[in-house]
Amino acid sequence: MHTQLESSPAERLGRVLLVDDEASVRKPITLSLQKAGYEVVEAENGEQAIAALNAGDNPLMVDTILCDIRMPKINGIDAVTYFRSQYPSVPVVVLTGYPDVELAVTLMKLGVRDYLVKPVTKDNLLRVIRRAIEQHELFKDQFVA
């Protein structure tokens, strides 16, 4: 797991946790998100993503999670279930190479914000991530006194 940041924190549009076991998928998505102004934290599987979120006394704060489904160790379904239970205000977007209507419905019932099928266009990816982060920002504002 590692963090990649291209723009300065003041210019950053948000932090995305990208969870996918394929480096060939993570790399172009990371580059697209960075060029658009997002900070990206990469994890190779659900286990690594959960560990990153819970590392030390200061948990990793993210604005959205982009998660694959079919992965080793902790798969995407178990990871999404964990993310939704432990970080309910953080929007989760699923990105999968194996579209399945039943699975999509199940994930939406779990609270997944969006369901993307690989390969995803850069424009669609950026639109979905922007909307997810906007949703997260709106949710955070509800708790401001």
C-alpha cells in the first residue's frame, strides 16, 4: 500500500482509497485521478485496505473508496461490508471486471454509491468519483455546529 500525491494538499480535491489486486488497473486509474487533482492511496486487496484505514492511532481519512470485487485475501464484498459498517459516511464505488446484476443489487443494498464495469472511461470514472466526494462533503457538513 502506498500514497501518491501529485498536487499540494491545498489544491487536492479529495483522497481516494483505490483497492484493486491488479497493478495494471491501479496505475492508469491512479494517474487519471492524480492528474485531475485527487490524492490516491493504493491497496492491493481488502486486507491491505482495511489495515491502511486502521493503521495506528490516527486512522487514514479518505473521501471515497474505489474497490474491486474479485481479489485475494479479503474479497471486495467482504471489504465493502466492512467499509460500510465501520465508515458509513465514506462513499464506496465498486469497480469490477465481472458485471453481475444480482451482485450489483446486493452491493447497492449495502450502500454502495455506484457500480462501474471495467474498462471504465476516464470521464465516467472522474464524474463518479467527483459525485461520491461531493456526497461525502455534504454528509460531513451535516455535523458542523
